[in-house]
Amino acid sequence: MSNLADQIARFRNMAQEDPDNDLAHFRLGQFLMDDGQVEEAAKSFRRTLEITPEFSKVFQLLGECLVKLDQKDEAVQVLTKGWTVADDRGDRMPRDAMAKLLQQLGAPVPTRQTAAVDDGGPGTGFRCQRPGCMEGKRAVQLPAPPVPDAIGERIYRDICSACWTLWWKDLSVKVINELRLDLSSEGGQYEYDRNMREFMGFEPEPPK
């Protein structure tokens, strides 16, 4: 596995080569945060939200950065907005994490919405669970699991066709090329799976 400095360099390169790659900015922010470069991480998370303003997990991480930077007022603003975005999308884990942070800051937690806003358009009946999905009511379920294993079943159940296509035909290729992953190796497959889980909004794979 590459060390933290290598990961930062690789995702910074990805973000520079493709400034609209929300996954690259998001992962760069995470690694910068892990490295203690909190102010730089906050910049990456802000850019992620410019690209994908409904990426609820990013609000949580940006809020955590602002708390560490002792920027309480902005942290409260970010977490409050993020809570609403997560609640509207049904993203329970980041919503609850942001509620806890707001309470720790002595700020009020927004009131849960009683009903989602209806845009009046027809819907497909399928709700994509990926944080940052822009399909909304237009989301269409995949016709079948994209891979024959447990993660494929989960993607089929929770992720829309548009988000899977974005990962499979675009972002996964960039991850493989930019990180120079050898998918025949255990380390390469682990890094590929970790990036895919991050993009889908799944929890990290438990250690074996």
C-alpha cells in the first residue's frame, strides 16, 4: 500500500487534471485531513461541494475541519445546511453525525422535515442512496446486479443506473490509471474497492 504522502500526491494530481472530479477532491480532502493538513482539506471539501452540492458526507467532514480550525460560526452554518441536505436525501449516518456535532457546539439541530418537497414531476419509484446523486426522482434501478457478489447485490439495491455508469465508465478508469493500480494484486484490488465504496457512500470494508 502507498503511504499517505503518495496518496495525497496522486489525488492532488487527479484533481488538477480533472477539476470537476468530485471524487478526486473528496478523497484528497480525506487524506489531507488524515495528514493533519486541515486547512487544505477544507479547501478540497469546499471544491467538492461546488461540484456536487448534495454530497452530504462532505458537509460533515468540512464541518469537522472548521471545528478543528476554531471557526465555530462557519462550522455551524455548514453543519446546519449539511443536516438539511442529508435529511432531504435520507442520508441518515451523516445527518446524525452532523446533529451530534451541532449539539457539541451548542447550536440547535434543525427540525426534521415532515415531508419531502415534491417537484411535481413523474418519478420512477426508485431512490438512489449515493450521497451526491443528482438524479432525484428520475433515478432508475439497474436491471440486474452489476457484479455477481454481495457488493453487486447492494449496488443493485441502493445505487441508480446513472451513478453506476458514472463510476464504471469514467471514475473507475481514472482511479486505476491515476493510482496505477494492479487489480491482480491484493493491494490494488483493495484500493480499487475502497474508492468504489467511497463513491457509492458505503461504509469501509471491515478488516479481514
